Amino acid sequence: MVAPYFGYQHYWASRVRSSVIYGFDQVTNTAYQSGSTYHKSNYVATNLIWNVFGSLNVGSEFLYGWVKKKDNSSVNAPRIMFSAKYDFNFMRKPD
């Protein structure tokens, strides 16, 4: 099995950042497995996150993945996601 995964994060400004992610997975199939058995997949994602203030972050992400089966049939799945996150950690951070 092979499964590398890479990611890079870039800050456009002090409160705006993006990430690009790529992942790949491939297994060695046997002759006894059916043609519909999973063989390999690819995954790509990119996002834009804005730290509005304090612990509030909002952003959007585009994800695209595709899978190939042993019989060479394939399917893909593009997705768009929007998110908001607030961290309720009230512990004081060191100066």
C-alpha cells in the first residue's frame, strides 16, 4: 500500500490564510478480488480562512476526490464547504 499526503499553509495577511492539500492512496489488489474492489484514490482540497477576531474563524473550502476500482471504473466527488469555528478556550495565553 502507498498513501502519501501533503499540505501547505500560506498566510496572505495576519488574519487570512489558505491551505492546499493533496492525498493519494493505492492498494495492491489480488486476482481473487472482484472488479468493484477499491484500488486507488486521489484527494485535493484548498481553502480560505479568515480570523474575524479573537477565536472566531470563518472560511470556505473546495474538495475534490476521485476513486478508481480494480476494473478501472472511476467516480469523483466535488464538494464546497463553508464553516465557522469559535474556540471556547478561556485559558489565558502566555505573553
